[in-house]
Amino acid sequence: MKELIDAAVFRDIILCASAALEQNRQLINELNVFPVPDGDTGTNMSLTMGAAAAEMKKRDFPTLTAAADSAASAMLRGARGNSGVITSLLFRGFSKALAGKTDAEAADLAKALQMG
């Protein structure tokens, strides 16, 4: 069991999250009924996370900070719709909390989630 998350683990997390969102895209779309039932939340979140996954596949990252910053930047550039922008902002806060980190332990992740 991993006790620390480093850049490689973070990369795997982003890739798995992207795959899970794509696999469940339609289910998430069907949940989207308020305030406007436009049915694209899952699609937009999947496309946004997919932008980060594409960036993670391009190279290895020397630090957790570099990986988190790259993912957040890719999500902002690839954000689709309101749900995509919100997802990108969540990860922007996450990356800010991990600034200067080579790896992260549970307390660091808790802080990152709060900032997100």
C-alpha cells in the first residue's frame, strides 16, 4: 500500500479518473436535471479530465507539484461547459495546495481537497 503520492501515482490517478468519467459519462449526463436539464455534465467533465489525461501521457513529471500544475493547466485549457470549468478550478486549488511538494501524505491531500 502506498503511503505517499508522488508524481507517478498522481499521473495514474488522473488517467484512472479520466477513464472512469468516460465510462460513466452518460450516467452523469442523466443526473443533470437542475437548474437546466441540458444533459451534458458528464460529457463536459469527461472532456475536461481527458485534456489532463492527454497531458499526463505526454511525459513524466519530476515532482508532484509539476504533475498537479500540468493537470490543472490542461483542464483549464480543455474545460468544456460550466461543469468543466468547475472541475478545472477544483484541480487548480488542488495544485496550489501541493506547491513545492515532491510527494504528499494524507494531511497534504486533505489540505489539497479543502483548497480545491
